[in-house]
Amino acid sequence: MKTVVFGSCNIDLVYSVDHIVTPGETIAAGSVERHPGGKGLNQAIALSRAGSETYFCGCIGYDGKFLTDLLDVNGADVTLVKQTDKGTGQAFIQVAPNGENSIVIYHGANYDVDREYVESVLSHFHEGDLLVLQNEISSLRYIIDRAYSKKIRIALNPSPFDDNVKGIDLRKITYLILNEVEASYYCGSDDERDAAEYFKKEYPHLRVVLTLGKRGCVYIDKDNEIRSSAFSVEAVDTTAAGDTFTGYFLSQMTKGNDVRSSLKFANAASALAVSKEGAAPSIPYFSEVKKALPHLKEFSEDKEDSLLKKAEKYVEKAFPSPTLEGLAGELGYSESYMARLIKKLYGKPFSKVVIDKRVSVAAELLKTRLDMSVSDIIGHIGYNNENFFRKAFYAKYGMSPLEFRKKGTKDE
């Protein structure tokens, strides 16, 4: 049985800046670094390092040879990669000292995947093989339709989530691996129990893995809900955590391991990945995971859940303008330690926690305070930049604030 990742390769350009640039402003970057990126590349490396026979297919530009070299060195077969006349896909990433970031994506060659290339790639794979997909290349629905017709099993990680993903027929998917926010786009609820009931009812054949951050993950099918705890580690960089989990879980399953042990092994691999800097370089090898697994400790809810509650209480009290400095003073830690602790507990920097809180409050106001305009709500929750808020809102709910308000009104 073969495993093929049909996905993206990116060149990530990371600029270290004093603050995220605002419209009309020009600032200098303290440094710039070039890294290999793309969810397809990361997942292919994870599958290969986990011990699966892995093929990577996708499009690169004239400047992307170092990416295929990296895949090749890590054991992924790249003979079906197509080079195009465009530049390789790129991510332009600004990173501020507090961890806040802003990203501009250039699809580049990733969107040169056409039907002719799809047919060429899939001619090399057959019934029973596993196709691993994300949402960073063109022709995604066509790939799924053609693979399904050939009885190739399909694993979909619907990230980044957009309208294109909403139109995919999940009856053609074998494995759906997604996080809580992505699940809410399908079932309309942030509650994992609602997600479980939704997928069981609407897609009883589907095997869903819902990742829950520090709370681990849960596997869902029509007959089972199997939970697996996350492991407690000092988080350094969470960039490739999800891709590592996806690669290792699928690798373990294709080797014939049971769901519970596959989840545990994938959680361990993900824990090792977040304890290192970088994306692809942080993905562990199978031998590393096997050696570390007996010594990893499962996430302890007691102490860390208490800290989470205290952090959330502070954010509530200081809303709409909570600060990392204020939180550190509230809990009696240094600001630098608090930043690391928040990233470990939430899986994201404090700035992202505040954004999520503001967006959630805005959503509630949109449903309950029809007398407030969208602009009034944006000001009430502490935003000066309406465009930034609207992007953050769409990223969480998959629709504009006005669309969200209209939907809520109709539902009532």
C-alpha cells in the first residue's frame, strides 16, 4: 500500500519586526529568515519519518528545488513533482516580539495543479492506497472526485478552511482530521460533543479525528469515541504540531495499529515537535518518538487548568484591553515566563488569545445587541483597525459580521 501526499510546498520568509506594519507605514525588519514550508511538505516529511512509504506530489516553481531536495533527503519520493514557470508558493510572515504575527500568502505554483496533472499523478496509485490532502493547492475537489472513483482512500485536513472546503462531499472522505474551530464550520458549534453528534449523524462512515490542543484529541466514528491525552512539554514552536500529528496518526493506522495506540503515538510525536524550533526540522523520527514515549507525562489538568482559569478570569476583568504585562503581574510571574506559559497552555501567543476573546464577544453582541452597528461593536471590544477585526472574525466563523448577524436572526 502506498501513501501519497498531494499538497503544497512553500518558501516561508519570516521578518522579525518591532510591530506589525500598519497601512501606509514602512518599517525595517531586524532580520529575515527563509524556511521550507507548506502543509503538504510538512505532512509528507512526518509520514516518511514515521516510517511510511510516502510519495509527494505537487507543483514547485523555478526557485523550489531545495524543497524537493529536502523531501528526497527525508525519504519521500518526489519523482511525480511538477515544476512550473511560476515562482514557488510563498508565505510572507511578520513576527513581533510579543509573538503576534501577520501573514500574506502567495499561492504561486501551488495553484498550477490542473486536471491533466491530477490524472497523471493518480494513474500511479490504485484501490487501497491512501491519499493525503490539505487545502493549499488548486483542483482540490477534482482530485477528490477522481481519487474516490478509483477507490483510493482519502484523508483530508481541511486547513486553511474556506468556502472551497465547505463544498467538498465528505461522503467521499475516509479520514477527516481537523481542530475545534474547523469543526465548528461544519456543525455550527464550538462544543466538541455537538461536533461528535453531527459527524455521527450526517456522515456515519467517516472517521474523524478532532484535535483539542492541550486536551489532546478524540477519534469519532459511528460506533466509537476514543479520547487520547496530550503530553505535557515546554512549548517552543507550535508551527508543525498539527502536521506532525496528522502524518504520524495516518502512518500508524496504515500499519495496522489500533486507533488508541495510533492516537497516543501521534500525540507523542506532536509533543516532541513543539519542543523544538522550526517546522520541518522539528518533526521527529520514529525512533525518537518510540524512545521518548515511555518517559512523556500526560497533560495534568489540575495545575495547568487552574492557571488557565486564572488567566481567563484576568482577561475577562481587563477586557477589552488585557495585556501580557498585566496578566504576569496578576499571576506573579515575569512577563517572559508568562509568554511561554500562555503559549504552552493555549498553543498560541497571548495576542491570539485576546483576539479570540474579542471575536467571541463580538459574535455574542451581534446576536444580542441588534441596536449596535458593527462599527460600534468593533469599537466596544477594543479594536481601532476594522479590517483587522473583520479578517479575524472571518477566520473564526467563516463569514462576515453582517452575515453572522443575519444568520443568527434567521435561526432565532
